[in-house]
Amino acid sequence: MKPFIAILLCIFLCEGLAIAQQNFSYQQSKVFEAQPTTVSLSKVDTQWLVQTEVEYPKPDRHIDAKKAAVDLISDAAFPGKLNYKKDNSAFTPKVQTDFEANSTNGTPADNNMAISNDGIILSAVNSNVRIYKENGDLVATRMLAAIAKDAGNYLSSAFDPHTLYDPEADRFILIFLSGSNSNKTFLVVGFSQSNDPAGDWNFYQLPGNVHGDKTWSDYPFMGITHDELFIPVLLWQNGESGWDSESSQIIWQIDKSKGYAGEKLNYKYYDDIKIGNRLIWNTRPVWGSMAPYGPNMYFLSNRAIDLSNDTIFLFEITNTLASGKAELKLKTLRANKAYGIPPSAKQPRRGDSLRTNYADIHAAFLHYGRIHFTGNSLSEETGRAGIYYGVLSNPDSENPTVEARVYSKGNLDLNYPNMAYAGGGGIDRSFIIHCLHSAADVNPGSSTFFVDRNGNFSELVSTKEGLGPINVMSGDQERWGDYTGAQRKYNENGVVWCMGSYGAANGVMASHVVKIENTDPQLGFHPAVKSFELNAYPNPADEWLKLHTKTTEGDLWLSICDLNGRIIRRQKILTQGGEEMELLVPVGFLPAGSYLIKLESASAVETLRFVKN
């Protein structure tokens, strides 16, 4: 059979014409520096005044009318309790460990957590962070406002914490916000100096008002690559929030190695991100499923305040700060299933509903050339709040695709999902989604469900039942989110730790941490791996590396890795099987050095070493 040539430009280069056609624009800053301050998380705090978030509604707010319409239609169309059809096609996840976690003086709860390979848990809520052992023993606790003060910030308002564990550096990262006015607003970023989060940290303060105008920073999320930390943050006008207007957004790009080392921190930001002259906001970083990837970073966003929309935005920051070549690129996609603003959640307290916010994406991870993501949505099947789950295939191709479904159960409202990989490695894509639940006859609590290697849903499993309705705020709607925590235990296949909230007996919110296991009996099982012929030349290479192979049945995966096996770039190659192929792979973007080129099928793998001049 005569060989054919596949020019794989789209493997490593985003196509620029599509960007221009979308009327896409953004600005990026110069590179700034920040000085560190050493702060210990083992220090005992004296009493601190914690400001509970209080919202003062304004007339004709941006989202109110839409939300009211959704609530009215939902209640009218689905007034009673529905029968739920079980889906037993996936194995039910097993709840192993469950313990009471941080108590919060603020609202909403903003639960988040990370766990190290040594089993140390760093959990956070809207007012404090705590450090636990896996058995629930408390090691240390600190108030966010006290940490901010130690870092040089004397504001008493500290909120929206997020934590993560970096499995490559064996370190923790903690971020939160301080101040909610344009005159006093900061993003506080901390890097642990060791793998013990109860020790010393390097904390940095980034400005929350980057334009010198009337904006302040709110609602951050974060993700990491091999080299960097990325933090999207919303910018509100003074006196406003997402309930009042659409937001602007900045995306911070930060050199994480300098943060771990306690050096001057290099960072920059991207802002004024628009498509069709409409601002983009609520953008979420895409994590690596089993480990960080890079040097690029993906992000997902959507039209989160629309009653119904099927648009998904795929962003990519293409390179590192150090390269000087980083750009923000865009692909606009359409899902086969629309999402929409979910109705307010019900609870067993008449006239006191629970806020469900927007139809925004909450979490995403990249696994074998597919981005799995989840977020809030209306469920058309039940009329209640459901969990939107999508799969974006071939993000590096010219035309990625998105297939999505909505997970719902009877009369339950499901909201604020997070997700984490729970497979056994390889092409096994299994993962767990953790979320909050409530209903007119069910107290607010936390639940989880499993998505197996074939994409099947499991039954919903309650990880914590509520003891009573939530009654904290003075108005007719309570805050019970705005997000939850979920992270895999990187050195234990199939194990995910999650953190969520529930209604306590006295009407306040309480938090819990839970260990969840994948019960798939084939976890970690992989077919016998065979090799096939693969040749690469020229070697050393300058701009291009030519691969020659005869394919096996099915599609192939092409990866460039460093010598430790960490994936730098990865792309799916569609084949018909049994063909001789020559693939031209661009390698000019790589720094000089030695690398691995890997070609994989479902049953075979071959790896070659090459040198980039």
C-alpha cells in the first residue's frame, strides 16, 4: 500500500483563521514581579472578626427576571415528586471515610480541599483553612483574614478560598481574595515551602484592581501545568455582583517554581476577553486527569446566564511566561445538548429557597485527548437543577466536537458539581462527580455519582444527608455553594476525596470531607501491550520530525514527552487501520534537548527518543 502524508499542523498549532472569524479580542499585560512574605499555617490565631457576606438586592437586577421565569415554569410543569429511573449500568461508588470538617462563619460555604500523596488534607471554607490527617484528626487551623494580615494585608474581609496539591512538586497552593471594593482588593496566593502544609508558606499579594478603575476581584478558580499556575478572576463594579451585571474577567499566569522557592514571583494577566463584543467570564482551567500537562493550558467557558444555549468556548494559553511566546487562542464550539440557568433549589423550609447561580462550568480535566467537564444546568427531564456533563473531543484539532448530557434525579435539585479522575490509568476515563443536593422534602446535603470507562452513569449516592434546612441570611434565598471540592489521591488508583456542605440541625451550614472509591472490578486492568514498528527522522531534528509507521486497528495517540514521561503535547490521530503512514510533527517550539515521541493504540505502544537541536 502506498504511504500517505498527514501534515499535523493542528496537533501543536491553533488555526488562526477561525479566531478571526469569531471576532475574538483580548488584552495582555506586561510581566510583573511580587515579593514573598513567609507565613506559617501552624500558628494559633487569636479571635478575628469575620465578615459574613450580606447581599443587598437592587431593583431590576440582571439575573432576577430570568431566574424568576425559570422558577415559575419549573414549579408549574413539575409540581410533584417524580419517579426516578435507576441507571445501574455503572458501578456504584463506595463511601469509605467521612468526617466533620471546617465550620464557617461566612456564607456561602465555598468548600474546597486538596490531599497529598502522604495523606495530608488541606481544606477550606469561606472563613478558614484546616489541615487534617486522613482519619480526620485535626492538625492545624487558621483564619483567612489572619493569613492575609500576616501577608501584609490588614483587611478583615477574606473569602473565596481554593486549595490544590501539585503531585509533581509535592507542594500545596492556597489562594483567596481579600477586600470587596476597588480601593481595597487583593488576590492572595500562597505556595507551601515543603510537602507539610502546617509549615511555612510563601505568600504573595496580587492587585485585585488592575486597571485603577472602580472594579474589584471576586470568584477565583485555579489550575496548574508543569510550570505554571493559572487563576481566572472576575471583576465587578463597586456595589455590584454577578446578579447585577455581566462581568469582566482576568486570567493570571504565574510562574509556580518561583513561588515554591520563595523568589520574586513573575506573573501577567489576560483581560478584556470578548467574542462578538460580548465579554467572556466564568472561565475554568482544565486540569490534567492523572498529572499536570503543559506548557499550554486549556480553559472552558460558556454563556452561563442564558436561558438556553449550546455554545462552549475553548481557550488555550499556548506557552509559558518564560518563553515570551504565550498567546490566548479561542475555538467556539456547539454542544449537541443545550444548557440553561437552573431554577432555585427547594428545601424543607417554605419561602426560603437556595441559590443555584448560573449555568456555568465548574470543573474540567484533560484525559487522552478529551476534555471532560461538568457544570450547572436546568434538567429538561425533571424541571429541577441538574448536572451538565460534556466531553470535548480533539481539542488540538481544527474542529473539536462536544457531546453532552444532563444528570438529574427525581425531585432533587443537584448543584455546584466538582469532578476528579477515578480510573486506573491508560485509556480508562472513569471519574467521580461530587455535588450538593436538596429538595422540598430533602434537607440540603452532598452526593456523588460515578461515570465509568464507557461513559455510563451510576446511581446517585448520598455522602452526607442534611439534618435540617439552611437559614442563615435574612432574605428569602439562602447561599449554600458556591462550589465544592474534589481531588484524586494521585498515588492511589480509583480514590477521590471530596468536600461538601449540608444543613445542620440549628439552621447553619456545616461541612464534611469524604473518601470515595471506584468499585469497578476491572480497575487498573489493561490489555497486554504490544509494540509496533515506528521510525523517526531526522534525529536530531530542528523544526520537524518525520514518523513512519504501519498502523494497527483503530485510532492512534501521538505524544511528545520529556525524559520523565511527562506529556508536553498530545493529539489523537484518526486512522482506518492497516495503513502505512508518514506523520510530519512540528517540534520547533521545543527548547533544545532530549525528548520522547510516543505512539499508542488501544493495544500497542512504541516510544522513541529524539533530540531537538
